[in-house]
Amino acid sequence: MMYKAFELRAYPNGEQSILFAKTFGCVSKVYNLMLGDKIKRYDQANETLRNIQAAALDSPRG
């Protein structure tokens, strides 16, 4: 079996750099919120919160 890899490098301009920073900041925030939900659920009910269950949660966010 042969593996291939491609390496790309992007050189964003100033506006694109700001957009990337905002996007990755939001992604990080959502990831941390969902991780907090999983940890809380495990501590309370001693069960793992799966992705499908996480999408169905109606917990308000602030």
C-alpha cells in the first residue's frame, strides 16, 4: 500500500487572517462548550454523551 501526502501553505492577506482568527476562535468556543457538557453529563449520570445526544440537548448557552 502506498501512502500519499500533500502539503499546502496559504498566505492569507490581512482581511483573510482576521476571518481565520474569528472562525477558529468560534470553533474553539463551541468545542469547549460541548466538552463541558460531556464532562458534566458524565459526572451527573455516569454515562458518556454521544454526538447524536449532544445535538438533541436543549441546554441554553450564554
